[in-house]
Amino acid sequence: MVQTVASVGLPIDETLMIQKNRLIPKKGLSGNEKRISIVTGTHGDELEGQYVCYELQRIIKENYDCLTGIADIYPALNPLGIDSITRGIPGFDLDMNRLFPGSENGSMPEYIAAKIIEDLRGSAAVIDIHASNIFLEEIPQCRINELSKDTLVPLAKKLNLDYIWVHSSATVLESTLAYSLNVIGTPTLVVEMGVGMRITKKYGDQLVDGIFSLMKELGIWSGEVKPPKEPIISDDGEVSFINAGSSGVFLPSVEHWKNVKKGDHIGDILNPLTGEVNERIEAEKDGTVFTLREYPIVSEGSLIARILA
Amino acid sequence: MEEKILFELCSVYRDNMRIKGYSFGEGEHSVCIVGATRGNEVQQVYICSRLISVFRQLESQNKIRNGKSVLVVPCVNPHSMNIGKRFWSTDNTDINRMFPGYNLGETTQRIADGVFRNVNDFRYGIQFTSFYMQGSFIPHVRMMKTGFEDIELAKDFGLPYVFRRNAKPYDTTTLNYNWQLWETKAFSLYTNATDRIDEESAAEVINAVLSFLNKRGIIEYNCHEGYISKFIKGSQLVNVKTSKSGFFVRHARVNSKVRKGERLAEITDPYSGEILDKILSPTNGIIFFHADQPVIYSHTPLYRIIPTDDLI
């Protein structure tokens, strides 16, 4: 059943609605069912979660008898952003994932943020699906604030992801959806995968398998599930960053999610005006390239790759 | 006056981006003044340009006091300003959410780092900044509650109000916040314009900065000392919102005195012209902020009022 979580009147004959679809067991609700919430579309240019929302519901609907709890699907927390291919909230140019927990008395974006938190509160688990941005490609991974690792790592291991990154805490991240929910006791897992403005079906299928595995663990799904893969788990200390030292056009020499040795050629930054190589980029240590630059144009400082030692 | 490049970013497709600083006087790093960090902060650059003219004149008259120096950085983000974009030209990140910066990080982290290295050891830091929503303010000094803020010192600007609000998590990466962590006495000055030049409020803020520097013994400048500033906390302001969307027909303007029940604005239907909501003042007071976009969403804060019964 499609429900409206928040609505705001727009000036010219339109209502902005944040909607979810609630799927419940065929036999109805006893009141004791657990709830899993799938949220995505916080950034309007991140689309990987759209396929996951569809595919998850398709499989549930084909196997309705196996649904033993509640599945709430929120495909678009920032519908105006998705519709207008805008990462932030159009009209405000704000990053929606820096507004939580929001405020019912605040501006329109803060009001919506508060209503979303109110609706998600109490879920047994929330999966917040992101897709990097248009600049970087990511392997399917879960990012966990070290403050919540004891609660979240066991849940994340069910999600059939390649990697769990336990990162250090930063005050600025306290205004994210995930932090705001975790701090009120609603376990929330941030998934990053793929690349902005695209859908990578194999990553989506991988995550859907993982969500069913987690649903089974939580008692929300009784059907067969595939055993989740064993993810690599690391903290910040094992991740190194490669940033561009000059501007130009980045042409990679490595493939995403492949191993590299120290000194291996990662790629070149080319100068199309002079026909010269502005910078040759090499791996500074052995590891696996789990983030790789997708968008070719780079400025000094642009992230080229992240390598997991 | 010395013009120097504080940070330079090379580009393949555009001219290099140069962040320039203009310094006056010699000796201790007394005050740093930063203008636009966003590409639409035209008023903020304009105010800096006017200040640079004044400092040039004061320096030629030996009115920058001995052992004191002033640095003005008019624009931290020329690349975005030149294409009419508020945030960073390529990835849309906000430089004023990147401080103190990181010299090995992403582009805007490097810009923030390049600026902050040049401005982090001043006694006083003044930033002209803007609000994320379109609207007009009474010119004021804006501060965050960090434990380092100095309200009494802020009153030396002689602006009508010193406003303090609680810091939010995302504030911790602003220039103002990081200045305070580095023990610079930091102040954000708001005028009632951003992407246009408003001469009247620019003149008021320029006078406020010069008055402050005169009182702090950095320059010799005789001017009107302004107001005896009133201190207000964010929690004291009364917010006025609407549950309707449509045309925002504003009647009461910033700095107006309004009485409880007085008509402030109307929201009208964009097609029929029907009045959907009459916005009445919930209190006696002075209008501190109003939105100024012609069409508005529902739940938009339209006014912020300083409550007072002392209306003459």
C-alpha cells in the first residue's frame, strides 16, 4: 500500500510527496512483526537503489507467503532531485544528507527530514542505499561509523556485500540520515555501490540477495536465501587515497576491484590541448582498487582511486 | 598595499584560479577579512573592494597603526562566481563546509586549506557571508555558540544586533568555526543582500568594520560608532511560517516594527489570485528576517521577529 510520509505544497499547482510502499504479510498484521525499511534517492543523481526497490518488491510479490514482517520501500527521499537530475534539493541547493534529524518547525527541507526520521524510527533495520556520485565507481560496500560498529557490523555481514568500511567518526557526519537514526536506536546501514546516474544491475541483484538474507535473520522473510558472501572488513588505516596532482583528462590503466602492486600504473592525466601527459599515477602500495574515477575530467585534488591494503 | 596570491589552482580548460589577498600595514596579524566563499556572494566581494580602497587610503596617510596589519581576501571562489554558480564549479561542494581543509584531499578541501593556512593566525577574523535561503536580514553580527565566542567584543561593530545561535554538526567545517578553534576571535557579518549590490547595507557594514578596527587600535579612523548593539539568541526569535504555497505578497519589510495581529503578508493562489493565507504577526516586535522569493513552498519560514513591546 502506497503511503505518503510527508507532503509539501509547491507554488504552482503541485504537491511534493515523499512516498513509501508498505508490504505486509498476506495474513495481515498481528502487531508483533518486525519492519525493514529500504530508503534511497537522498541524492538525486544516485539511481542504483531504484532497481533494488523494484526487484525486491518483485520477488516479494511473487513469494508473498514468505513475507513474515513488514517491508517499507522508500524509493525517493528527494523526488524533485531525481526528477530534475539534481544531486541536492532543487531550489535550495542543499545536500539533503546534511539536514537530519531535521525540524518540524524548520524550512521545507528540514520539515521533510523530520517527517522521514519520524516514519523510519522503530524499524528493525534501515538500509540507506547510495551510489557514490557521477565521479566515482564503488564496489558494493557498507560504510559504518565506528561508534555503531558493534551493532551494525553483524547486520552488514548479512548484506552480501564485498566490503565493510568502518570509518572514523566526524562531527559533520552527525547530520546524516544514518547517524540520526542510529543515535535514536534504529539500526541503519549505509550501502554505497556503483556510480551516479547509472544502474549496475549485477550490483543491485547482489544487494537484493543480501537484503533477503538480512530479512530472514530478522524474521521478516521465511523463504530460501542465498548465503551471503564473506565481506572484507577494514578500518580507515587500511584505506589509502589517490588524488590528482594536476588537472586534465584521466584515463585509467587498471580495472575496478582488481589487485595492484606498489608502482603499478593506475592511469594518466592527459592534456588534450598540448598532447602531453600531465601526470602519471602509480600505486603507492599493494592493494585492491575499490574506488575508481569514472568521470574523466579532473582538477587538482580530484579523487582518482581508493586502495584497500 | 601588497597584493599576493594566497592559493592558485591550475586548470586545463580555464585560466588558473587565483585567490588573492591584499595586505596593509606591518607587524602582528591583527585582522583578516574574508568576502565571498560562494559564487553568488556578489555583495560580499563588493564590500571587500570598498574596504580595500579605504585601507589603501589609510595606509597612505599612515593611519594603519604601527605594528598592526590587515589582510583582505575578497573572493575565495572566483571560478564559481565567473559562471554564476553558488557552489564549486565542478562537484557543487561548498568551500565554506571544507575548513580547515586538507592539502592532500579533494579540490575544495585543498582550496580551503590554501586559504586557511594564510588566515589562521590572525587576532580577529571577519567574514561576510550569506544565508542558504533567499531573504533579507537586518545587518547584524552572527555568532555560533562554541564556547569561544565573545559577545561583548562583537558589540564593538556597532551594528543593531549581535545574534548567537547554537552550532549544528555541519557548522564545524565553516571558516568561522575553525577560526575560533584556532583562537581567532571570529565574526560573521550579514547584510541584506547576496547576489546583488545593496549600497545602503554595504555602507553600514563597511562603517561597522572600520569602527571595530578603530576601537581595537588597528586603524585610526574617525567615524560614527553606530548602535549600542542588542544581543539576541536564536531561541528568542519568533518564526512565522505558512502552511500554504503560492505567491508570497509581502507587506511588512525587514526592520519594520509590527504589532500583534498586524498583517505581514498574504499567500495567494498562483492561478485564481484567491487569498489562501493571511499572515498576521503573532507578537509585537521588529522584523529581523523575511523571505523574499516571489513564490514559496508550504512550510517556508517567512519572517523571523524579535519580540518586544517597546514599539514607538
